[in-house]
Amino acid sequence: MAGFVARRIYQAAIVMFAVATLTFFLIHLAPGDPFTPLAESSTISPETIQQLRRNFGLDEPIHVQYLKYLQRLVQGDLGISFKHHRPVLDVFRDVIPNTILLAVAAVFIDFSLGIATGIYQGTRSRGRADTLLSGLSLAFYATPVFWLGIMLILTFGVTLRWLPIAGATDPVIHDSLSGIGRLWDRLQHLIMPALTLGLVGAGGTARFQRSALIETLSEDYIRTARAKGLRERSVVLVHALRNSLLSVITLFGLSLPLLLSGAVLVETVFSWPGMGRLITDSVSGRDYPIVTAAAILSAAMVVAGSLAADVLYQVVDPRTRDST
Amino acid sequence: MKIGLSAALSCSVLAASCDLGGGCRGEWCGTLVIAQGADPDALFPPVIQTTAGAAVSDLIYLKLADIGPSMNTVGDIDFIPRLAQSWSREDSLTWVFTLDPQARWHDRVAVKARDVEFTFSVYRDTLLASPKLSLMERIESVTARNASTVEFKFSSRYPEQFYDATHHMRILPAHLLDTIPPVSLTSHELTLHPIGAGPYRFVRWDPAAAIELTADTMFFLGRPGLARLIFRSTPNIETALAQVLAGEADAIEQLVTPQNVSRAAAAPHVRLVEYPSAGYTYLQFNMRNPNRPNRPHPLLRDRMLRRALAMSVNQQEVVDAVLGGLGEVAIGPVSRMLSIWSEDIPRIPYDTARATTLFNGLGWADSDGDGYLDRSGQRLRFELAVPASSESRRQAAVIIQDQFRRVGVEMAIAELELNTLISRVTGGQFDAFFGFRTQDPSPATIKEAWTSSGIGGANFGSYSSPEFDRIVDAAIAEQRTERAVELWHQAVAHINADAPAIWLFSPKSVAAVHRRIDNVTIRPDQWTATIWTWRVPSARIIDRDRHGSN
């Protein structure tokens, strides 16, 4: 297992280097630069804009900029954000905890609710409950996250006033709360954004889990288990579920990077201070250091998701252990 | 006010953890939560590029003097003292300011003339490249004569010397910053946690979440009415409005759409405050050939054709359809905020019959009966570049496209990402472009955008008229305010007649503010400029007003 993980980490380094290079050139080749929008102002002279470009080395040939970027990158320096005037790592440090919190909560809702619903449906295939839940899960899966988010805000934030609408904490009272109070404050702010992301994901997960379980339940070894007189609960939870989880594990691996992109809309709707908003603002503002660093991070998440899925495969299905 | 579940549960379930009532009592409480559309780029005044940054920073730092409600930028008569207690003009090139002896930095050190001298050196540092740099190029020097007197020397005589001396610079604390090289200041700890001399002290900045300021109770111009300001980053206007409607936030700078204004107006606890916009929207024609920039544009170089195009557009219809009354037809390259705005300035009228006559006179006619004008086998066609991010401009473009179609002109719409659009426009690669320009209070900003001196800079369409240039220069140089206004009107009438652009509208800004807040006034060039005079009467304070002390 250790050798397998080491090999994958080596491959990950190559992937991330390729992503960093590709992103660097793509974002630099896109029209405009961080200071182009300043030209729209009639009070900023072209000379000032040119000086700003010089200050950030944007007047140099692109290959020179790239070599300097690589030089800094191998030293762990991701550069200074043009917009925020701070090291990229510091900017990320501010928002990554919020993104991780939202992602973990959303993944928890997505997979716990999705798998549970899928199992329930799979064991009652073609019944009324299955039909109803299939319709519901399809509806959630097809719902745009921003629409669901706004509906939740209007219902639970504006009309009922049960939950806070925006942000990760209440800036008015958060600092005056005790440790438990702060935790509670965070939790309340987390509910709507996490539900928005999680419910949409759970719709898809439930459909995967249902299909996989129905297919597994028709396997010969399940029939054998039933013939041996095992209780249906044991047949489903001990024998069928484990195998049916394989396709959901693949989905889990893919969902990590998708959560980052899906979170962009949710973070905007709920004013959640996370990576998604930072990345979209940085792409439109051509904040090159943030964009390239975010691409590396995103690649890392893809690799980590894929690695996590492979490890889980081996845990769930011992047959795959030898092949790696 | 209904207490939200969040607050109620926080304090009922976890009673030991919070005091919902807070500690502040009396006249000087008040927490204003502002749903702000964007996170500031910086809080260090010389490098700020965004309105969000300036809105916060202007509460922390002060100018020497501030522009008055008339928005008159000529001379010093309408200016209000800030860090400078008084001033005098020693000769045609020299202004001398005496600082207020009560003025203090937030660390209680006195504000000195040396701070003004230092501030000027930072703004003028070419390596730092402040966006304000070019606005101060006629200030030759700033010298501290003694601890409380500072002298400004100008390189030439002009009526807006005082405006240039006071409006662009926010005074910085030399005793904290003068050992740091200017170019390193942008990312220095002290500029990320600023110490100023304004009505509010910096407390914290949680990036992409919130910025908190607290009142400087010893502020030398008077105690700020609100104890605490929280700027909450809320990029989505629907969410910002939802926060105000739910009572989670107290103010939004601009409601943007008529639908949002209607929703806010229906809320009993919300007051709407209208104020003039600092910007105007226009459809600019390129005088140069996009493919060969050293040659004139094959169509749009023709003044009569541009006039005919201008006559084909019904601006009022655009305003009504897109802004639903939240705007006015523009009178020229002038925002509603400028003191020179006048409905009496001659404009090209909407007249499709005259437009058709003009088109025909230029040889354009629908010879093949396809509904579009053509000449020598070429259809009368051009492309309009529109920023995809602007909903109002995209809608307006479709309406204008239809208006042009009715007179036989084909206008293609190219929706472009903002950076791509500006990149193309500044490179001259466009036929026409749908722009929005924000102006400083001084009408002199017209010069860079529309005279020959702005070609290669902000005059994207390369419009050039020696007569227009002459009148603008005369208006800028005119010492008498009334005569200057007359000259500006002449200049605007001249450019209107040449039609290098179709001036569309100057939107009205509508802010939403919680009704418990009194004394709400908004200055169009900086909406937060007067927030320190807003207050919550003790009879109207709500739970969040009691949090934080003043």
C-alpha cells in the first residue's frame, strides 16, 4: 500500500507541474491583464498603468515571467496577489478553512443522505416509495444550485427568519460569543449553503446507489446468501451494500474537485467567504498568481480525490489490492 | 424587530455564551451593517483602485478639506475644512494650509505638516504608481513650513488648484510609515491594519467576509453618531437585499434594478435614499479603422452619418425600458453629479424621419428591399461591443439594435468578457462600444476622455476636434465659476453636435437604509463620506446597536 501511495504522489507532482504550466500560459494569453480595467478610468494615465505592469514584471517576455515563476514555485513561493497586495498563501489561508468546512458538510449530506435514500429505494424497487423518491432525487439533481440557494434564503431567511442568510459567521455578535456559542453561530450559517450543495449532490448519489444496489441484489451470491436463510437486513447491509458502494466511491472521488467549482455559485449566493469566490474574482481580474495557485490546488484535489477513491476501493474490495 | 432564530437560539440554548443585549446604552450606540457588493482591493489610499476600497478607507483617513454639497470644484469657496483648519492663497501658484491643532491620529499622535509632505511624496512616487499620480502632476511641491503649516506650490495657475491639493490625497501618518520604502507600503502590515485620523478606527478585516470599524470617540470634528460599522462582503445583490429585508443588514449603497427598488420600498423598516450618479452610459463610435488604426474608420469617420445614427436612437425609450425611471437621458459626456449638468444644453433630437433623409443624402438606401440600407452593394452595418457582465447594457444594446433596424441600420452585438472588451477597446479594435464612465467631481475629467490629448489613453474612439479642445482648455483655465460653466456648456454642445458617441443615460442611484437611522445624507462622489454624521436615536436602538461600545 505504501509503495502504491508513493507512486501516486510522484504522478501527482507531474500532473500538478503540467497544470501549473498550462494555466500559466493560458491565463497570460487571455486578452487583457490585471491593469487593463484601469484604462477605462479617465483619471489614470497610460504611464501609470505601464509602471504598475513593470512593478509586477508583466512587461517582461512571457518565457522570462514563466522561468521566474517556476523558480519561485520550487521554493514554495506562489507569488503576491495583484489585487490583494498580499502573498497568495496568506490569501488562501483566509479562505481555505471555510471552503473545507463547506465541502465536508456538503459531502456529508450528499453521501449520507444519497446512500441512505439509494439503499431504501434499492430494497423497495418499483414500489410507490421508490417512484416518489426517484422523482424527488431527479428533481434535486436537476435543480440549479443558485436557484435552490435563493429559494432557501427566501423561505428560511427572509420569510421565516429561522436561519442567517449570508456569511460564515455573524460579524455583529460572533466575537462576543463563547467557544460553544461561536461553534453554534458557524453551524447555523453553514446549514443553508451546505444543504444547497448537499441536496443537489444527494439527488445524484441516490440514483447511483439505487442502481448499483438493485444490480448487486440480483447477483448469484446474494441469492445464495438468502438461500442460506440469512436475514434480509444482513443480506443487504453486509453482503450487497459493500459491493454496491464501489460505483459510489468513484463518484466520491470525482465529487471533491466538483465541490470546488459547484461552491462558486453557492459561495456567491450565500456570501460565503471561500475559494470559489476568490477564484472567479481572480479569473475576471486576471490575478495571475491566484489563478495559477488555484489551478495547482484544484489539480491536487483531483489527484487526492482519485487517490482516496483508489484507497477506498482497496478497503471495500480486497480483490483490487493485489493488482496495485 | 423580530429576533432571528440564530440570535434567539444562540442566547437561549447557550445563555452563558452571549449577551444579546450588549452593553451600549444612550445616544451614541448604533451598529450599521452594510451589505457591500465587493471586497475592497486595499485600504491604503494611494493604491486603492476600487470604489469598495475607497468607501471604507475614506472613513479611516481624512483629506485636508472636503468638497461641499454643491460639488463645485472651482476655487475654495465651497470646500469644508477637515484636517486643515484654514487656508490661504499667497500668490497665483501657492496655497498655504494650517492644520487643525486638535487633529490626532488614532494612536493619539498629533497630525503634523510633515505628514502632508510625506503623503505627497508617497502619492508622487513613480514606482508606487498611484492611480492618482497623474491628477497631481501640476503640484510642484509640498513643503512643511513648520509643525502645523504646509505649503503647496503649483507649476501653473488654474482654478482647480485647491481641488487638486485637497481632493486626491488622504493624509498618511509619517511617524509610522516614513521608514518604509513607498513601493513596499502596499503589502506592509501597517497598511493592511491602517491607522488614520478619520472618524473611524480600523478593527479587523476578514477577507471576503467583513470589515469592522469602530468610532473614534475623540474624533476632533465631533463624535461619530454610529459606534460601529460593519462592511459585509455580499457580491450578489439579491442576497444583499434579502439581508436588508430580513433585518440582518442596514444599508445597501445601490439597489441597481427597479425590481429591487420596489421590493425594498415595500418593506416598512426600509427607507430609500435617491442620489445622483457619478457616471454616464454611452455608445462610443471609433473614428479609426479597427484593422488599420492609422486610417480613418470607413463608416464612422463621417460626421453626418454619426449624427444620423444618433437621431435614430430614442434614449428615453432605453431609459424607461432598462432603468424603469431610475435614470435620466444623458445631456452629453456629463454625469448627473457634475455641477455643470443642465437640461438646456443642445442635443441631437430623436428624429427618425430626419435620420432617414440624412442617410439617403449620404447615398444609403434600401436598394434590394431587404429592410437594410446599402450603398455600392455594402450594407450599413457595424458591431457594438458590450460587456457581458452588465445586464443593463446588454438589455439596452438589444433595444438600440431594434431601433437601428427600424431605420435600416444593422448593428451586430458582440458580448465580451469585461477584460477582453477593455483590451479590445484600448487597442482600438472596435466599431462601437457600450461604455460606462465614472467621473470625478471635476468636469476637467472630460478632457482626458474626449479631447485630442486623451488619444492613446482614455479617448478610446480617437475623437479629435481642435475647436472642442480649445473650449475645454478655456473652461479649465477660467477663474470665474459662472463663465467656466458657460464654457463647459459650449464644449458639451459642440461634442454633442459632432456625435462621436450617443450619450444614453445617467442612472439614478437608490440606496436602502434602515429607518431607525437618522440624519441620512449621501454624497454622490463618495456615498460613505457622511456616514459618520448618521445616528440612531436612543429610543430606536435594536439589539445589534448595543453590541460594541462607543
